[in-house]
Amino acid sequence: MADVFEQWIAESRLQEYCRNKTSRAESKSHESLMWELMATQFDSQGRQKVPAMLGFQEDRILQEAERFLGQRPGTMLQGPTPEQEQATTPKQQAPAPASVGPVLGEQEADLFFMALSETNEKKTEGGGRA
């Protein structure tokens, strides 16, 4: 049997070899399915045939993928539609509100919070009065 296999390899007839093994295997067995799947690897359209061979329906797969992704598979790679692009075009943003207080450096901020905590401690010790 090894000699036959080597001959099939030398003649680049692996798909035929797999189909031969499929026909020799018991119909509808795991072995038959395995050889049939192996044969698809040597077929130019093999990848498209695998889901159906495993009992999946292509339309159902696409529906579930679209439900999960929120859009049809493959559309992400095509870029946004003109409607999506228009919806995401940035509108003129309002200017940021003016700062309420002065901008503090790191050292100034530390001093501010130390003074604030001292003031709060005095209020706590003094019964709530400052």
C-alpha cells in the first residue's frame, strides 16, 4: 500500500488517492468523511465545500455572523459607506470652556492639597467651624 501511495504522490494525484480511500471506506463513516475532507484540500474550491460537508448551511453561517458582528462579514474591510462617513464627519466643536481657576504645576498642586487637608483637619477638630 505504501508503494501505491508513493506513486500517487509522484504523479500529483493526491486528490484521486483520497477519493479512492473514500470509496473504500464504509459509507457515512468518520473515516469516509475524513478522506473526503482530505480530498478537498487538493481542490481549488475545497475551502468553500468544507462547511457544507460538515453539515453547516452557508446562508445560516452568514446570518449568524452578521447578527454577531452587527454587519455583513467582510464589510469592515471595505471601509465606511458614504452614509457612515457622513455621519462620522466631525462637526465643528464648541471651544473648551475657560478654566475656572489658575493652572497649577505639580509642586503648587501638592501645596494646595496639603493646605486643603490641613483646613479640613482643623474643621474636624474644631467641631465643623473654620
